[in-house]
Amino acid sequence: MIEVFRTNVCEEIQASEIIALLQQHFPGSKINFDLEDCDKVLRVEADHILPYPVSKLLHSHGHLCEVLA
């Protein structure tokens, strides 16, 4: 399953920190950012992933995170 999110993450260092944080909470998942995209896309691929915990985690660290339809 893949979930795709719009974020406001602009810096590569922020993206790396968020990826590490998400991997702690969702071990075994594949996580990456496309900072070149206008939506600063975050992709999370896992056997089972719910969008709300991902959004909540980013929001708790001061970042915008919305599911892309």
C-alpha cells in the first residue's frame, strides 16, 4: 500500500530527519520525499499504513501534511 502526502518540507535535512522519525514509527516501510515537486510530496509504502498517524506525526513536528487524492 502506498500513501502520498502534500507537505511543506523544503530542506533536504528536514526531509532526512522526518524519514528517520517515520521509520522509527513505521519500521520496514519505504519512505521518500520529492522536494522538486510543487507539493513537496512524501510517499510512504508499507504493507499496512494509515494516513492519520503519518499526518499527526508531521504536524506534531510543525509541518503541514495532507493526503493527496
